[in-house]
Amino acid sequence: MSDEDLMTFLGEEEPKQPSPATVEPSAPEVWRVLITDDEQDVHSATAFALRNTKIMGRRLEFLHAKSAEEALTILKENDDIAVILLDVVMETPNAGLDLVAVIREELGNSQSRIILRTGQPNQAPEIEVIRDYDINDYKLKSELTQNKLYASLTTAVRSYQQIRTIESSKQGLDLIVRGSSDLMSKRGLTDFATGVIVQLAGLLSIKPEGLICVRRDEKERAEPFIIAAAGHYCELIDRPLSEMTEAEERDMLAESLNTASNIYGEHGVALYLGSTERGDMSCYVGSTMAMRQVDKGLLELFCSNISICADNVELVDRLRSFAFTDALVQLPNRNAFNESVGQLLTRPDAADYSLALVDIDNFAEINAALGQQYCDQLLVAIAERLKDAFPPPAIVARIAGDTFALLAKTEALAAEHVHAPFKEYFEVEDEHQLVSITCGIVALADIGNDKDDVLKSAGVVLKLAKNQHRGEVLHYHSDMLKHARERLGVLRNLRDAFESGALFLVFQPKFDLANNGISGFEALLRWRDEGGNIIYPDTFIQIAEQSGLIVRMGEWILRKAVDALHDLHQRGWEGSHVSVNVSAAQLRHPDFLNMLARIAEESPVPTNCIDLEITESMGIADSEMALTRLNEIKNLGFTLSIDDFGTGFSSLSYLQKMPIDRLKIDQSFVHTSGEESGREIIEMIIQLGNTLDLRVIAEGVENSSELDLLKQLKCDEIQGFLYAKPMGIDDLHGWLDDNAAAYKK
């Protein structure tokens, strides 16, 4: 070497140097420096000059290469080289500069600090090269005295440490974020704790070795246990803290948990990361270096930040639990059950399973009679019994208020097994409560691989069972879904028809037998399909009621009927009324009375000319509500008729209370009036009407013998094909004009 100052560092006896491309034995807590130079003297002089030197408390460990190629080999095998002392001129004039490009671009090494050295002043790199390739320093070999070399290395090592610390923190934060999004599994919590370990190691500039996180939840597990670890502690994950053999670490963690504070020891620190809501959590890190006061300040801040993150993790964990767990009975809810069905459908043995929906019979009545608190306790008891009756791998869930779902092997869902949990009474509030159930079952083998189809099919079966097989277990067959789809198609077409104006009214005249005049008209709904065919209400009214569409349709029908009656009054039929059928769904709707009040206020005809027909069965269902609602309707001025009278089995005492104006004899009795039993029923209804001061009208009169009998029994009014069929409004006008002389009174 030409540097005289550097040469004075050499002793009389030159130390033996390692051969190129070899590495000195590692020692703990060192800074590794790669000397790359084609002159052996440079290797020897540099190592001798810096012997026993410590930078920031650590020794230097040297690696040696005599060419760019040898240096590249070492760099590929070692990712912890802090500083590279690199000669510019080696096997080629620009070998050092070319190696810099490879280090930064091909190896992607942005952490190691590079100090360029050259013996030729004219080989200095351009400013742009130093900037673009992140070169830490550039020195002429003639400038490198021992002090200057030490200063350059110290600056480079500090820079390297800062970069490594930042990188470690980034890695730790990344793990925390990923752990926070995966909280429902054990892996999520472990990722979070591992992220804490990595970030803490970065802050202390050590490898994530000898780190351990411990958590204690007094509600679930009183003994501290290990949830995450690094290095040789990894085998302790999921084991109690008491099984840890290292006494110092174990005692520091226990003290941190018990005192809810940070504990600083000679060889490490236990940081407290717990909270009142989450329970206790502590993290231990070992270090060969003493904790400086500035480190303690950073660690206190670290603990505060991590505790906030952990609280957020706990909150998200709870929210996810709420999203997939029924809070009352602590069973999977509909969301969780849907996921379970979807997962099962992907398995090869899916065809061996069935899905059952279990509905509690008359639950609404029990709730109304005994209260919500009682029914909540009943549901909890039912859930416990179902869990006992169908243990894992079967899945029990609550998917609606009084509906439970079972997913199990088909043989486990035989009817006797489903009924078994309900054969014994449930004890609730010291009362013995017997419960019956209705169940619909779908075998997964009968359905495709779509979880929505499975649940939909099970729902169809349950609905059919509740309507026609209450108290039974009903199994799915393909016709059920076919009928359901047909009904859905009818509903879809009905909505379109209603919106497009394909629905219309026809009117059938009513006749007063006392004066042979027209007393009124019944408005009847019709639907003309795209082919011009007429569809009668029996096909679609029930679907309209079940879907709720009847509410909008009902108001439209009533307004159209009132407008038609006003037109008839203008044409000289002033004394007539119009009858409109009202469904149970309309009667129960909370806005029904408001709608009637609006029509009463806006009606161009007196409200006593508007007759609302309800069925007898509708009147006796929920009789108290019905009586209240009917009285409210009467107070608005409308008249009321009971349609299909004689088919609903209403009591005479209840009939006396109803504020009705007419009884309408069902046409089935009119058609059997030639038989003795039919005549007796008609006679009884007419006498009942006379007794209660109600007008009686017979519908479906089709022949003269029926008419003669009704006249003989002094029935008040009739309607039927014998006199006139239902007609569209234009046809009705023509018919009335033609028959005005006969029927206008």
C-alpha cells in the first residue's frame, strides 16, 4: 500500500489473514464488514488497523474477497453484511462500480452500506453514480488513516442500523395488519403476536430470537399460556407458562402479568400489553445489551401503541363473533350456517347429508301469553337439547326467531330423531312446557351444489309443512320446488300485469227481490294475459295476499270501483251501491284504516254506498282485533257484509257483536237448495238475518228453481248468472241501458 499512515498500523509481525472468499468464525453481536480488494496488503492492513475495534458496542467481523466475482458469491450467501469496503479498480477498471449496480439492482440489497476506495484519484465516480446507487462514502486509499477509516465505518454502521430498524418495523406492522384481518382462528391471534415480536426486535436492533408472548384471560383460562414465540421458544406455543424451564424469563413474565407493568432485567425485558377488557398479556425479549434509558422511553411508547392495536383486534374479534353467533342461544346464526352448508357442498361425502329446518309450533301464541323473557328461556332450553341430540359433526343453528336448522347425516335426521328432543317437557320458570314442531327436510343429494338452492328448497318444504302438515316432518321432493317456482312466476307476472294495467274490474248486478230492481253491483277483479286469456282471481289472489301485493292492489280496486259507481250514479242509478272484497292481509295492514279514511274524504259518492265484503273465517280469526277494526271501518261510514256465510262456523254470540249490514249466502248452499239439507241451511240463514236485522243476499243463482225458493223464503237480494254475468264497465253501461225499464226502481 502507498499510504504511509496506514502502513504504520502494521506491527513487526503481520497476522495471518484468511484466504479470499472465506469467512471468519462468527461471534455474537458483531458488525460484519466485507473487504473487497485485489491487493492482499489492503486486506491485512485494514484488519490489523481495526483489530479489537468496537463500534456502538459491537466488534467487527471481516469477510474477504479479492475480486468482484468473489464478493458477489459472499453477498449471495450472507444477508447481514453491514458495510462493504469496495475497491473501484480490480479485474477491470470499473469492476467495483459494476458490482455496486449488481448489489443494488440484481440482489436487491438496499441495506448494506458501501464505501468505495481507490488508489487512483482519476477513478472517482460521478456524483450521479454515488446518488443513484446509494454509496455511503468515497475515499482515496491515501486518505484512509486509522481515525478516518474508523469514522467512515462508524457512520456507515449507524446508517445500516437505522435502515435495518426501519425495515424490521415495516415487517412487524405488516404482520399485525394481516393478523387483525384473520381474528376468528387461532392463526389470527398468533400472527398478531408474532408481529409484535418482530416489531419489538426491530426497535431493539436484534434478531427476533428469544421472544415470547403470554396472555391470561381470567374468564376463560386462569393459568398464563404461550400464544406466540420465536427462536428456541417455539416449541412452547400453546403450552402453560409454568412449563417454561428458563427461570429468569418465566419469573419476569409472571411478575409483569401480576403487576400489570413492564419489568426490566439484566438480560431482557417483559413488556405488559394487557387491558381490563382483554385480560393480561405480556411480551418478553432477551438481550445481551443493557437497556438504555432512551430505549425504555421508546418501549413505553411501543407498549401504548400495541395495547391500542390489541384492543382493536379484540373489538373486531367480538364483532365477527356477533356476525356469526346467535347472541341469545349461543349457536351459529344464519350467516354461519350458510357458510357451513357451502363448505359441506364442496366435500365428496356431501350426498350423505341432509338439512332440516325445525319450526316451533304456535310460538307467537306462547310469546303473547307468557312474554318474551319466558320464550327467550324456552329457546335457550330448546337449543341446549338440540345440541345434545345432534352432537358434532352435526351442526345446529338458529336461523330465525323460532326456527332452528340441523345439518347432519341423513340417517340422523329420521322423523323419530327430529321429534325425540321434544317428547319431554321443557322446564321454564318452574313451569312444564310441552313443545311441538313442524319440520322440513332436504337431502343434499336431491339438490345441486348451490347453498342458496339448498336453503331455499328447505324453506319451501317447511312452508308447505306449516300450511298443510303442521306437527309433522316433511321430506322434500322435486314437485315442491316446481310448484314454488310456478307460484313465483305467477307473482312476477302479476306484478308486471298490475304495473302495466293488464288488471281490470268487471261488475255483476245485484237484484232486490222485493221490487225486482237493481240494488247494487259487486266489483270483481280480472287479469288478461299477453295471449288475451282471462285469468280468474282463484289463480292469483292468494299469491297476492302472501306477497303483500294485495295491499296496493286492494286500494287500486277500491278506487276504481268508487269511480265506476259515481259514473253509474250520474247515469241515473243513484240508489245503488258497490261491493268490494277485502282480504285478511288488507284488514291487518296498519295503513288500511288510513287508506279508507283518505278514500272516504275524497269519494264522490256517499261512503254508505260502498260495501266492504269480508269472509266469515276472516272475521273470526283473531276476533278481538277483527271486531275493533270492523267498528273503526263502520265509524268511517262504510257498510260491511260477510261473504261466504255458513262456511266459517262463527258463533251466534260473536255474530251479534259484529257491526255488519249483510249476510251473503255462499253459492254452495244455493246450488244444493233442491236438497232438503241445502234448503234448511238457506232458511236458517235467512231467519238469522231477520232476527239480527241484517239484509241477506244469495250469490250464484243460476236457475228459476233456485230463484223461486229464495223468493219463497223471503231472501232480500240475489246475484247470479240467471239475471246477469259479470261485465266490463262499458258492457255494463249498455246492459243497463237495455234493461232500465225492467230493473230501474
